[in-house]
Amino acid sequence: MAITCYMAKMTVRSTFALDPETVDVLGRLAKRWKVSKSEALRRVVRVAAAVEEVDANADALAALDELQRLAGLDEKKAEAWVRRIRAERAAGTP
């Protein structure tokens, strides 16, 4: 006798007001991807979140670039610092 267990899929039901154009686009995406409108919407939200994360990381890199510029740290100085630190580590000195 085989016993199989299935985990319940957690679903949160929500109501959104969407304009007709958005509903049409969502329907076309769902049809093209051969998924439900709910799944299409989940995919779109995940992609939007990933894009937002990339934008946030780009902002962080821009802030780092600005900080390095303000500190007068250029590529030549950075490479010299890396060489000095590696030499200190190799020598075992703090």
C-alpha cells in the first residue's frame, strides 16, 4: 500500500482593480505563455522585483564610485593598496 503526501499550496487571494488595457495585456501574456492569468501576473511581479533589485544594486555601485572619487581613490592607488595588503598577508604581518 503506497501512501503519498502532498503539501498544501499556500495561496493568498487578493482583489485588484485593473484597467481594461492591463487586463488585455495580462490575458495575452497568459495565453502566449499557456498559463493562467494568476501565474502570468506572478511571473510579471517576480521579473519587476528582479529589475528593481538590479536598479538598487546599480544605485549602490554608483554610490561606491562617488565615494571612491571623493576619497581620491583611482585605479592606480587601488592596485597599489591591493599589492601592499597582499604582501602584508604573505609576510604574516598585521
